[in-house]
Amino acid sequence: MVWHPDGILAKWGVLDFAGGIVVHNTAGLAALASILYVGRRKVVENVAHSVPLIALGTGLLWFGWYGFNAGSEFRVDSVTASAFLNTDVAASFAAATWLFVEWINAKQPKFVGLLTGAVAGLATITPCAGYVSPAVAALIGILAGVICYYAVALKNKLGWDDALDVWGVHGVGGFIGVIFLGVFAAKAWNPAGADGLLQGNPSFFFKQCVAVVVSSVWAFVFTYCMLWIIDRITPVRVEAEHEEKGLDAGLHGEEAYPQGL
């Protein structure tokens, strides 16, 4: 619908540079549907397994995102360069912003929060990467750090068991990124793009808003219905005994970290 030349949203004029709708928003809403359908774990472990491994994973993810965003141009030109730079700028500003917001709220800065903020910035800049300026990318990173932080806080308050904050980071990040594209897009940075709301084009902003709402509803409803159908055939939730014992032991018969070692 978005990336195919004959897609209904593409024909309508909806833009998504590297997957704000196609990847992050739909994944986040599919995750939310799964969370609500499957329900909470009996034992919820919110302690980070390994902070060094989280840092390593975030670094690998960040590095790969250059190809994810800049590579979406399918050639090397000025748009590729701006998409590459915008990816870095947004992630950096979002990481710092999340750190400071968490510091203000929890009275203590958290390294995992810094890393989570970086991913939020990466997800949010994805639809905008090749259509906005680096200065706008910095602003988008700041907004992503604030909005995604409070989305995750809302998730915690509501008791949703989203272990990796897929909805709060990717779902919300992709959602607001598509809307920010409708606000900040400028043909000066990509002649093949569009001018957004601030450039005097409210119709493009409206199209982006409608598209992201439709994609959100589609992903949530479709995923929830598919889970219901699958659950009629094979349970989507593991047995209580396996959940209590741990899936490594219950499903695989071995543990990565045997108790006491």
C-alpha cells in the first residue's frame, strides 16, 4: 500500500522513506495486540539481563540502521548523505533527551534509558530520514525522546507486559515519525518528496495522519484476529508449568545459566 507504485496509499501521495508505517508503526501495534491477547506473564522480570549486551546490541542496531535508512535511497547522492546524517543526529538527540527526562522523573540517570532513547530516535526518524534537514532531525530526536519515554511510562502504569517496549518505542516512534514527516517535510531536501505543513501544504499533513491511523487500526485488528484463529488450532501461550519453570528448561531441556552457576 505504501511502497509499491500502484499501492493505494502511494498513489494518494503518502510518503514513508524507510519504514515508519511499513516497519515500525505496524510492528508496534501488532505487538500491542499480542500483549493484550496473550496477557501478562506469571513472573514478570523487568531487570535487565545484561547491560553490556544491551549496549552491544544497540550499537549493532545503530550501525545497521545506516543501511536501513540511507540504503533506502538505492543510490548514493545528496539525499543518501542527508538520510545517513539525520539517522545519527536523531538517535543522538533522542538518547540524550531520554536520559535527562528519566533523570528528572526517576532522580537517577540510567544507561539502559540512554540506549532505549537511541532506538526511539532511530525508529522515529526512519520515515523522515531522506525528507528533512539535520536541524529538523535534531528536533525530531528530542520529541521522540520525550514522547516515547512517556509512552513507555504509560505502558508500565497500565500494566501491559511489553518486555522490549515494542509498542512504546517502535509503535509510538513510527506513528509520530510519520506525522512529523507531514509537518516538517521539505522539497528543498528531497525534490522527489513533498512539502509539509510548515511549508504551506496541509493536504500532505492530512494524508500522513490518515495513513498512519489506518495502518495502526489495520495492524492491531488483523494481528488480534490472527492470534484468535491460531489459538483455536494451537495455543499461543505456553503451558503454565513451562512458564513457571522457564522456557529454556521447559521447551529446550537445557538452560543457558543453570541455577547456582
